[in-house]
Amino acid sequence: MINNKHGLGRGLDALFGVYNDDNGYNNITKQTTSHTAKLEKTASGITEIETEKIKPNPNQPRKNFDVDALNELASSIKTHGIVQPIVVNDLGNGSYMIIAGERRWRAANICGLKTVPAVIRNYTDKQVKEISIIENLQREDLNPVEAARAIKELMDEYGLTQDAVAERIGKSRPAVANTLRLLSLYPDVLKLVEDGKLSAGHARCLVTVEDKNNQIKLANSVVQKNLSVRDLEKAVKNLENASTQKRSIVSQEQSLELKELIIQMQKTFATKVTAIGNDNKGRIYIDYYTRDDLDRISELLDLLNKKEMTLQDLQNYNRRQGK
């Protein structure tokens, strides 16, 4: 992992240290398809590498490249050249793997460039993977689902917290948290987001819809009726209101014994407990609001399962917990 106290939050220029060199590429390199295949290194460390010797990173978090956007970039490169060199890793066998700049490399191939300007690095596989993920997140080159999966990969593989990821990619912690929440969507809905049929705003609205059928139905409605995010918010709100009314009706049908059981469970677990259903069939929900709440409930269940807790023990336990 890149050992940098500030992560990559200061920008990729600070990481690669090549783009702002006074003796560098003069911000633009005019190229044509008549370039000869030379491996010529400039004073700034930028090298012309044959495009055929470069291969994409198989662990690139970005999986979808818009064809029209690539063609537009290729047209620009054909006219003005590649403004910023790509960054590659030396594989040691005369070939190179892209760390940053795959779009530019793809576009260069489209317009027939024989060589591309590149900065050669020698990073470990782990460093390449982290840099590639963060580069895409910083440049916002990923769709919302790709971004969420990339952030989760950073957290899982490198042991980073949401705060640490936020610092590295220059975003707020709430923004990181909201992006991660998209992964809780059902696969059918995630596919619509990946395909660009649902925006990140639509996706965030749907995260609160727990029922699979309702979530998919609302998502399809957005696509079919071209609903705005505000329209979807209203539809979700209407669904929640209908669900609340249904629960209220069911609650009125509950027996006195079931209601007393719920009250007793609330006292036992010192948190909100609700029941949906009647004496014959239903569900009981035990709410927790923090990790400490969850740990406390788990500990209570362990003690109750071992039959080691008397009513007095329970009261003393909750008193010590401030409940």
C-alpha cells in the first residue's frame, strides 16, 4: 500500500510527480500516425512507448468504456495530441501495464497512433491495484456501482476505514457512505445503474426500499416512465405510508398477550421492539442504533440462552449499561 500520510487526497500529480515538471511535456505533445516506434526518454522522464507493447490492467475497476466518448477523445488526440502522458508499470519483459490513462491509450489505438507518451514506474502489484482504484475514483471515471465496488475493495483489501478512503479520494465521509449503500440494492436494480438507466440519485432513493419486488418495480417505473429523482422520492414515500398504514391495521388485531410480550421484550432488551402479525403468524423486530446496542443485545441473548440470568440480574445489567 502507498505509505503516504495524506493518501492521494492531494491529487495524482503529487503521487506521480511528473505532470507539472517545468522541463516536462509542455502540457501537450503533437502526434500523428506517422510517428516512428522509438523508446526515447525526455529530460522529464516521459518516454514514447509503442502502443502495441502496452496492455490494460486486468484489475482495472472501470469495466465500461463509452464508445462515443472514446471516439470523441480519439478525434481530439488526432488533432491536438495527448495532453497528459499515461502512467505504466514496467513488466520487465519489454511490455508495460497501464496504471493510469487507459482511456487515452484506447483512444490512441482508435486514431492509429504508433506510440504514446508515458511515465514508466516500478510498482508492486498491490501498489498498482491501489493506485488504479484511487485514480479512477479521484477522476470520477467510474459509474456509481463501479465506484461503490472500488471503495469496498479498498476497505476490504487494505483495511481502510470510510474516513481513510474519503481522505485518499478527496471526498467527504458521508459521500463515501452513501456510495457504499448502493451495494445493498438488488442485482436487477444494480444492473440498471451500471447500464446508465438509473442515476446515482435514483439509486440512493431505492436503497431505503427493503422489499425486493417493490424495489425492482419502482426501478423499472423510472426507466419506463422517465421519472425524475423527485418523482421517485414521492413514489417511495407513498409506498412507505401505505406500509405504515398496513402495519397499523395489523397491530390493532393483535391480542393483549402479544402486546404484553412486546412490552416485556422492550424492557428486556432496552430498545424498541415491534411486532407485525397476530398470535398465529407474524414477525418481531428488535431495533439497534449503534454497534454498542448490537453487542449488548447479543450478550443478553448469550446469557439468557445459558439460563444464567435472573430478573434481578437483568435489571442490574441494564442499569449498568445506562438503560
